[in-house]
Amino acid sequence: MTHLVIQAVLAATVLFFVFNLAALHTWMERKQSALMQDRIGANRAWIVFPRWLAPLNWLLRSFNVLGLFHPIADAIKMFTKEDYIPPKGDKFLHTLAPCLSLFFALVGFAAIPFGNTIEVGGHVINLQVANINVALLYIFAVASMGVYGVVLAGFSSNNNYAVLGGLRASSQMLSYEIAIGLTVMGIVMIYGSLNLQELVRAQGHYLFGWLPLWGFVVQPIGFLLFIAAGIAETKRIPYDAPEGESEIIGYFVEYSGMKFGMFYFTDYLETIMIASLATTLFFGGWQVPYLTQAGFQFPWGAAFALAPLTVSILQILSFVMKVLFFCWLFMAIRWTLPRFRYDQLLKLGWHYMFPLALANVFITALILLMVPK
Amino acid sequence: MIRTKTVKRPELNLWEKLYFPEVFRGVLLTSKHFFKNLTLHAFHAIGLFRKIAAAVTIQYPEQLWKLPGRSRTRHRLTKREDGSPRCVACMMCETVCPARCIYIVAEEHPDPNIEKRPKSFDIDLGKCVYCGFCVEACPEDAIRMDTKILDIAAYSREEMKLDMNELLNPTIAKAISAKP
């Protein structure tokens, strides 16, 4: 019973943070792009109370100035807009598609470990919603199911442009699934596990006694390819040929209101998913360099004892910071690069990424065979 | 014989074809702007370095763009020393106006030295093209376009019309009425 409660609390916490981070991504998108382009960004959605509540206004002021209420304004707009279903479209599938997309984007987070085990009141809690021993396979399986939502959205709209967008999306996602699957093979071979918690623990070792043995140290090419293919999975610029909001219009042309919002939300969730995967696989997950369960132990001999709870909090913070860094990086890439043409996109996937990832796997295998354990 | 000029397109070298280094360079450039502006915004928030702008944005209704001295903006009618309009209702501006947005009704001036004065002087800003011909044509320097009023908006065509009183006193900038 307590086990169930603990799992429910963990799941609720992860959902809470993921949802809020995804909503904040709309704010990040606006503000970061504005700063990158020497602008100010959206700052007009103000909440101002009458004069007799002046202290509240004073508290809200910085939120107002920073434009932090724009996500709320967005939500109100999305929920109050007309929910249009094309008269000749498939009503059931049209409604099902965004739900499928959102669902499969969300369930992947169950397998992401965001901290080491902590002990609370005699219970040892593994900071991971579901400790699956093939977590990596599970995440990729769930992520590739997401393409169903996209294709169904295209087909059920009864719109040629939507169908074409859905087809573009499916071929792009299938192509990059292969590349992304191969890029992480090197990591799996080196650390010898598909369990993400085990993978993160294995990254706590040190090369030459001082260099953290994180994924990107041993798999630099794999890391770059993973980032490149991962952004393709999120269907955001530069790989936004399936959506192409401004001109080639994609699979969600016929969606309005919150159903469109769900697709939009899925993009952000997938970005966070790829960011947390990149953190877990290549940036040591919740590992903090030189931090053991007993406290800091630096390679030059210094040591600094810490309480177990402090260590856990530091580790969770480290995970969150790394994920935020990757979210920032993806946003920076999204606002820097132009879109790939469709043929360039598939060529990049099949002609460059796939062979490179394959070569990476072979070279890793050779090195692993030659280097004695 | 038609001579054609072949434009040589820039060839990418291997380093650029690798794509990753160029992506890195691009992201470096944009994130340089990002961090510069972020630091500046942070400093502005605590009241430092206000002189260095962190953004080129002009926050429009609160902050107005400085107009060039010669820009043509909403019209005004100039006054004599006693406050009456300088206009002598010669109809030059009404005649020259390409948009035909000026409507003058003339009447006799009480002063025998001046022939006429406008009984009414209306400008339909909905039609005006801001060419400035009326200012050029006026022999009496009675109409000018130097009020620096640019935010002219209304919910109906009627509200876009200005009468003589409004033209003589440009400080009465018409407020946009509530939506009818």
C-alpha cells in the first residue's frame, strides 16, 4: 500500500514539473528568442488588481514585467476558442489524434531517473517513477508511438495538406528513429545496461581518476548525433518540415483551440524528453562530479562530508539544471537555424547520420574488444 | 548578341559542408547576443548601465519614436496674433489637394483689409494622403503639418473628420472613442 502511495506521489511530482516546464517553454520561447534578436519580447499580459489590493499588485509587478502571465493568457485563449472539426473529417480520430500524441509524449517520463535512492522513514525510494530494466527500449517504443497521433491527425482532417504533412512527419520520424536508436547503442555497449538508473550510476566512475566518465566523454560523436537526431524527433526547426507553420502547413492545419494546443504542448514535452534523455545518457543524469553518497571527494584528496539528504537534493538539482541547459540549447538552435528542405532532411538522416551512427557503433565495439576491462 | 554575366555562387569548403562547426558558430553568435542582453537586462533591473540599451524595441504607447524634424504629421491651422485663423479661404489647398479631403466654406471677414475667412474648415483624415501639397500651396502659411500627431485612429469614418476648432488647437488630440 505504502509502495503504491509513494509511486503515486512520485508520478504526480514528475507530471507537475514536466507540465509546468512545458508551459514555461512558451515563455522561454518568446523571451529567449527576443533576447537573441535584441528585442524585449511579450510583456503585455498583465494582472492588475484595483487600488485597494495595491500590495498584491506590488508582488505581481515583476511577474507582469517579465511577461510570465502569457502562458495563462495562452491557455485561456486556447480553451475558449471554437473547437472546429471538419464536417467531412473523422470526428473520433480527429479527437483521438492529439490525445495520443500528448499521452505518448508524457508516459516516457516514467522511466527517467531524476535522482539516486533516498531513504524516508525506513522506505528506500528510487527517484524514478517506474524502474524498468529495459527503460531505454521502453522510451524509444513510446516515443515512436507518438507518430500515430501525427499520422491520424493528418488523415482524419480530410485535408490534402494535412495528409501530406502527416506523411512528411511519419517518414521523418521513422528515419530519425533509426539514427537515434543507433546513436545510443554505443552508450549501452560501454555501460552494459538498458536500465537508465544503472546507466546513470555507471557514469559515476572516473577516467584517470579525475575525468567523470560521462556519456559525452566516451561517445562524443554519439552525443552530437543524438542531439541532431533528437531535435528531429521533436519536429521543431530546423526539422519542422512536418509542421512548417508559416508556409508549407502541416498535419495540424484543421485543428483549433485546445486540440491544437495539445499538439503544441507535445512539441515542448518532446523537447523536454530529449533534453532529459540527453542528460541521462550523455551528461551523467543526476551525477554531480566528485559527489558521492557521503559528500564531496575531490581527486586531489580534499573531502567534504554532507548529509545524505543534502546529497540527494544536490543530485536532483544537478539533474534539473542539466535538463534546463539542454532546453536552452535546443531553443537556441531552434531560433538560429533555418529549416531543412524535405529532401535535405531525409538525405541528412539516411546518407549521413545513419552511416555515421553505424560506424560509431562499430568503432566503439572494436575499442571495447581491444581495451581490457 | 546578348552578353550574359555568370554569377559565381560561393562554393562551400569541406569545413562548412561538415555543417556541425557552422551550426556551432551560428549558435555561438546568437547566444552571444542572448547573454549580452540578459546581463544588460539584469543590470537595468537593479538600476545600472541604463544608458546602454539591451533591446532596440520601442515600447510604443508609453515610449514614442523621435520623429525627424521635417516629417509630415497631422495638420494644424496657424493663428493670427488675436487668435483668429490666418486662413483667408483662398481655396488653394482645397484645389491642390489630390485626395480632395479639405472642405472649406468661406465667409466675409469683418476687417475690410482682409477679403475672406473660413466659416468652416474640415479635413477628412480618412482620405488624406499626407502629401503636404496644402502646406506648399498656402500663400498665408495658414496650414502646417508639424503637430507630430501620428496615432490617428477611430472606429468610424465620421470620427476621422476634423473641424476648424480641432485644427486650430492641436492639443485637442481626439481620443479614440469606445467601440460603438
